[in-house]
Amino acid sequence: MTEPILTVDGLTTSFRVDKKWQPVVRDLDFTIDKGETVAIVGESGSGKSVTALSIMRLLQPGSSRIEGSVRLAGTDLLGLDEEAMRDVRGGDIGMIFQEPMTSLNPVLKIGFQIAEVLRRHRGMDAAAAEAEVLRLFDLVRIPDAKRRLGEYPHSFSGGMRQRAMISMALACQPKLLIADEPTTALDVTIQAQILELVRELQKEIGMAVMFITHDMGVVAEISDRVVVMLRGDKVEDAAVNDLFAAPRHAYTKMLLGAVPKLGGLGDTKTPRRFPKLDADGAGPEPQNEPDTRGKTLLEVRNLTTRFTIRGGLLNRPVGNVHAVEDVSLTLAAGETLALVGESGCGKSTTGRSILRLVQPAGAEILFEGKDLMAAGHAELRVARRRLQMIFQDPYGSLNPRQAVGSAIAEPIRVHRLMDDEAIPDRVSELLNLVGLEAEHALRFPHEFSGGQRQRICIARSLALEPKVIVADESVSALDASIKAQVINLMLDLQRELGLAYLFISHDIAVVERVSHRIAVMLLGEIVEIGPRDAILRNPQHPYTKKLIEAVPIPNPAEKRKRGALLTDELKSPVRALDWVRPASRMYPVGEGHLVREF
Amino acid sequence: MTTPQTAVTARRPSRMTYYRLALATVGRGVFNAFNANKTSWVGLAIFVVVALLAILAPVIAPYDPLDQNILYRLKPPSEAHWFGTDYYGRDTLSRILWGARISLVIGLLAIGSAMIIGTLIGMVAGYFGGRTDLLIMQVMDVLLAFPSLILGLIVVAMLGPSITNLVIAISLTAIPPFSRIARAPTISIKNREFIEAGHALGYSHIRLMFRHILPNIAPEVLVMGSLWLATAIRVEASLAFIGLGVNPPTATWGGMIREGFENILDSFWLALFPSLAILIVVFSLNLLGDGLRDAVDPRLKGEE
């Protein structure tokens, strides 16, 4: 048997914390063969990115220590001097990072940045380098390559930047490509394109790929073999088919249990909790929730929100961002309506407009029979008691200098819902309701994990006894197992308190678990709205179809046969001042299932 | 971290408990800023010694600062008068100790009031933004355009020299910088999600500004206060030097240098010792403040 491209043996990486060496990766062994894709999977803090940085030797020398051996095609990387290591980086090993927005230098032309790599590592002259860059751009399917060479990074979209980054990583025909969460920051349709691209490139060039991700769906789509990491330790190393068919370690079982499988709920109509997850893995699949829907609480008609773009010498309006265009929806008590779409489609702005956190250009927002658009400041404050919001970033939505108990008590005090004397008991009750301890009231947000913070935010919203909660990407920033717990909590609260959720998310697989109905948004408009099973099983609008098709399936046996590699990107909702929206209407295709003309 | 609580308060924390906790985080913010750079401790130690000497001046000063003794005028430093005597035979050491009281009182009052007013102005400007911001900050820019000495000179010349008027004059020069210091972090914090969450929870602007933004910008503003205290003491001394300080015969450092200047050729100590006193205080405050200023920015970033 030939030697693997990469052999990692007994790798231990430690960081210096308070003058002590804390290992973050412990005694890690794995190999990657030629032409093989190995996925390194784990939740945040599992040491997967540190592993990549250790192999590249990109960690601060003073505050970190790498032990063990890393051999790339026979060469011991840890023994090389810094000069030789620079030739390895970008030469023998190419690397792509998570954040395509910040990994390119904004003041240099893209073509120049890639040509620089070629000149540095392959000693090409300017003309040869440019020809090679053109070839690479064609390879990564950047359309109109010749023109795009001379452009700056800001005129590239996220997906295009990631393509450019890949072409830069491939510039020197590396033996190994390390991809650190390369698709996490991208929309799901773009993610599908990039995954497809990496797979095809691997077939064409035959390099080895080390693919770091937290997403089991992506793992199933791309990898041949999987290394599962938990808090710095490797807990399982198996071929992808074996891992998904028969996970051995309890943690792997739990990870897989926490991953929703799109289409898993079939033609049922109500949400379903995630199975119970604990140290022993995942429990049995639970039953669907009972149907708790009541009468209509919230009705939004023709919601339109625009932002003015100013420019020019006099700072006059030069255009409008049509963030939300003519959105109409209803929400009943005890119901979850999911708003899905990709970044920039206006789903968050829709949620904020309904609470009037941004001022809509026009709408009728009927909440419990009253029009919020006509409400004054005082009426709006009263309405916001019943209409609450949970935000995306559990780190940013709590005041770092306010104790948790105080944050939960504050809305009660502001709205004078009860006597001062009774508040502490209510705070304990709310903390218990979201699965925290009464003693946590005296702690500060930084002492909690992301999932716990999101629970605190939920408790704070519940303090006002709301009827409707707008959850804006509330679980998107959380690890899969934590995400499952928070969603279970939200479903429990819905059953017990009859809450209605407007669940804003880009993650369709999660949406399937929580929603009764789904609305799909594109460029500020709802293009399709209807019962969950109808939308997922019988999508009508081409964009809905594309969106569902792009979701990675966490089952390697069902790896999709995709069509030709697409390179199209979303259009922008920025329009000229005199733009008039072409008339289009929505027509029914089933019970409560509406589709916009296309 | 949280101090151990008794069982009762842990279960039913009152409003006061939370206020105390919030205040403690602000204190910890300042302390961390302090601890990040060890030179701050040196500056603080020197400043504390100076402050103690000023407070204890009535006890430790060997003579009454106003007592004239014509027989012993313009005497060089000796065992009886460590820092010598001035034209009227007054003990220089005693006058320096008493002068420290004037300098520190004026400096602290002026910077304290400038800090409160400037922070309010900057917070309002940053929070509301738009035209309010533009208007307020342009007024502040006009005030900033005057060198602080000139601005103080104009005010004192108009109002007449007295401790109150000096405090007004100096705080007026320090309000614009404090409003700038407060405005920048206000803008970054008002865009954080917890402020938007506050809007969604129906909190008023006043509550958001004072309960949510102020505790987050307070460490930064307090830290800058120490740097501006040095400036205030310098401006007070300069005004006294050009004859616009507290009226003689009250002992002030600036005034003493001015008087010493008249006899600088044969009695150098008269100008030297009060100058050294100013040097030491300003140096200690700058040491303290520089260390803190370096610490404030990275700390705020690291906390995100």
C-alpha cells in the first residue's frame, strides 16, 4: 500500500492559559489518502480548526505548543524550518477559510492576488501567471473570467469570492486541500454549488481534501471518511457509509440524532420534537405535536419596507433597497409560520417591520384586531408586550453588564405587570420554565454558553406573557445538539402556552421540524406560501424547488445526482428611484397553498 | 466573579442586589483596564501620596502658609525651611502642601462636572444620531477649536477669578473632549442587538441610555478622566501663572511660580519647587492614564 498523503500521528496541541498548558487537541491520529476526502466533524470547541492550523503551523509559537508528528507525503512538517514551511503553505497544502469576505485583500485586484501566489511558488512571469489564473478561473467556473480578473474583491459576491479563494488554493496544484468550514457563511444554494465544485475538482485533479465542518448534511454529501471530534479527542473514525448506517460512539449517535432530515416528517401537518439527546446518544423519534392552532392572531397585509440609498455630492436619494415588497401573511394562535429564504431576501426585515422596529413604507398589520400601523407610541408599547422577538445572536442580545435576573425582571417592571415584591419569584419561575436554575439570576451573560443565553432571551420575552414571538434566526448560531434542545423548548412552550411563532430561518431542515406552514421569500416577495407538507413535497415555484434541492441530505446513501453545475447568483433588491414593481399575483394551487406567478 | 451569596438573597435577589452587581462590573472594567498595564499602578501610587499630602496639609505642614516673617524672607532651603522661604518670609513647603489642595479640588470638581455633562451630551448625540448628533457635535467642535488655555482665559476674564469660576472655566474646556469620548462607544453599542431587543421589549429611550448604554461606556469615560485631570491641573496652574488664578494670598502652585519668577536669579527655589510639584502630579496622572488608555480599546474588543 502506498503511503497516505497526510499522516497525523499523536498530534497534541496545547494553548497557554494562565501560565498552564491546556491541551485543545489530544493525541489525534488520522490519515488522508490520495484522492480521498476526509471530513473532520465536531461542534464548536472540539478542536477541529486548531487541528488544521496545527498542520499548517499557523498558530502563535509563544502561546501554543504542537507535539506529535504530521507527515505530508513523507516529509515531517513539524520538523521543517520556517522558510521551508512557507513553501509548503500555499505550495503543497492549499487552504480555504470560512469567511470569504475577509480572506481577500480589499485593495488589490483579484487577478493580481492569485498571480502573486503563482509567482511566489511556481516562479512564473507575469504573462504566464495571468494565463494560468484564467485557466484556474475557468476551472472554478467563474463566468466571464477575463473581465473579472481585473476587479476588486468588493464586486464579487460571497459565492464568487469563495470560488476565487479556491482557485488561489489550487494555484500551486497542492497535494492536500484543507477547507475550514468553507460553506458555513454561504447561502444554501451557493453551498451546493461550492460542494459540487470541490467534488468535481477533486475528480479532475485527484488531490486529497481535509474538509472541516459541523454540518452532518455536508459530511454526507462530500466525504469518503469521517473523523468525529469531541472536546479535543477523536471519538470515531469511519467510512462515511458505515458512520451514518451504524454510528458506534454515543456522541456520534447524538450528533446524528440532532440533525433533522428534510422530508422526514412526510405528509404530517404538525411540528415534531427532536429525540431526547444525552450522553447515551439519541432517544427514539418522538410523536408529532398535537395540533394547537386557534383563531387568527396576526394578519399582515401588503407590507412594504424600503431603505433609501443616498449618494452623490449632495447626498440625494439615488435608489431604494426594496427589502420587503407586498408581503401578506396570517398567523393563528399556537401556530408556527416559517419564513425561509436566503440572505438579503428580506425575511428579517419582515419580522422587524411587523414589530415596527423598522418603519414600513406601507402596510396593514392587524394584531388582535388592532392596526399596529395606526398605533401611537404608547399603544405600540402595549402591543409589544404581546408581540415579542428573539434575536439571532445570543452573544449580542443581552447586556453584558446586566445580571441575568435583572434582564428578565426589567420588562416586568417597565410594564408594571406585578408588584416589586412578587418579581423575584416570577424570575425564578421563568428561569425554571426555560430549563435554568433560579440561582442563575445573579450571574452575568458571559458566564453562560450560547444555548443557555438563547434560553435567557426566551425567558425575557416570556416575562411579558406574549402571544406571538418573532424568532429571527434564533437557533442558527447554535451547535446542532443545542439547537435541538432550544427547539424542543420552543415547541414545549407552544403546547403549554399556546404561543404563535413567526420562525425566520434559512435552514429548511430545521424549519420542517418546527412549522405548520412555510412562506418562501425571494427578493423581498413571498413567492410561495402554504402548509408545510405541501411546500416541501409539492413545491411549485422554481425558486422553492431550487432551495429544497440544495439542502444537503444527511445520508450518504441518498447522495443526490445533481444536474450541471450552476453558477447563477441571487439578484439584488436594489432598484432605481422610478422603478415600478411589475404586477404579479399569487394563485392558489391547493388548500391554503399560494404561488406567485413566474 | 459573583461573591458567595446567602441563601436568602440568592433565591430572591432584590433590585438593589442587581444594581450592586451591575456597579461591580463597571468597577471590574476599570480595574481590568488598570491591571493590563503595570505602569498605571506606579502612577496611581504617586498620585495617592500627593492626594494624602494635600488632605493632611493642615496637620503636616510645618508652618501656616500665610504667616509672614519678614526677618526670614528669601532664605534658601535649610533645616527649618526645607524648601526655603519667599519674599514675604512664608514657608514654601507649607505653601506647596496647601496649594496642592487648591489644585486638586479645582481639578477634580472641574473634571467631575465635565465628565458628567460631557458624557450626557455625547451619549445623547450618539444615541439619537442624525441631525441631533450633527448639531451637538458641531457646537462641540467649535468649543474644541479653542485651545483650552484661551477658552479658560476668556471665561475667567469675564467672570473674575474665584474657585467656582475656575471650575466653570476648566470644565467648559473639558466638556467637548468628554462628549467625543462618550459618543464613539455609544454609537457602537446602540447598534448591538440588546438595544434593539430593548426596543422590542418596550423600553423607553431614557432607560436604554441610562441602564443599558451608560454602564457599558462608563469604564472608558472614567479611564479618560484621569488623563484629563492632568490637563485640568496644568490649565489651572497656567491661569494662576498669568494672574487669573485664585486671588492671592491663597497659596496656588501657578501663583507661586509667578511670584518666584520675579526673583528667579537669586532665589531659584521659589519657582523650582512648585514647578516640580506640578511635574510630579501631571506625570503621575499621565502614567496612570496612558496605561489605562492602552487597555481600554483592546479590552472592549476582547469582551465581544
